[in-house]
Amino acid sequence: MAKIIAIYVKTMVVVGGHHKSPLARVAHPPIDAILLKALAKLTLPPSLRTICRNTAWTKLDEKSYFELINDLRDAGLAEFGFWQVERHWNLVGS
């Protein structure tokens, strides 16, 4: 459900011309295996890279999902709006 909501918020807010709004700043990309695999390759704290590498997004409960989002934000990936983390989402490199 969270993935569907993330896609909806991105479509309505970010793509809809409100990319500088407060909601856009807290919106996040859909978290899936492709994004987690790419994030695991970034210069992040080793424990967070391990989490990204070993997490099955389909198995995340609500608490774990939001903990992961907060950990990624705390790692500095949210500087200009957390939705921009999706730039690491790459089908070619998966």
C-alpha cells in the first residue's frame, strides 16, 4: 500500500507542479528492490548499506518501512526533497 501512496503523491504533487511544496519535501519514492539494491552501493553508513542489501521490501511491516525511510533521510539523502532519491532507481543497472 505504501508504494501505491508514494506513486500517487509523486504524481499529484511533485510532477503536478508542486515540487517545492512542504508535501513534496517529505514525499518519498516508492521503495522497491531496484532502489534498495542501488542505495546499497552508495557511500552510506555500513549498517544502512547492509539493511538496503538484505531487505525484502515486500516483507517490511509499517514500523520497519518508516524506520528505513527515516534512516535514509538521516543519511543525507533528503537534501532537496527525499523524492529525488529515485534518481538511483535504474533498471539498466539492476
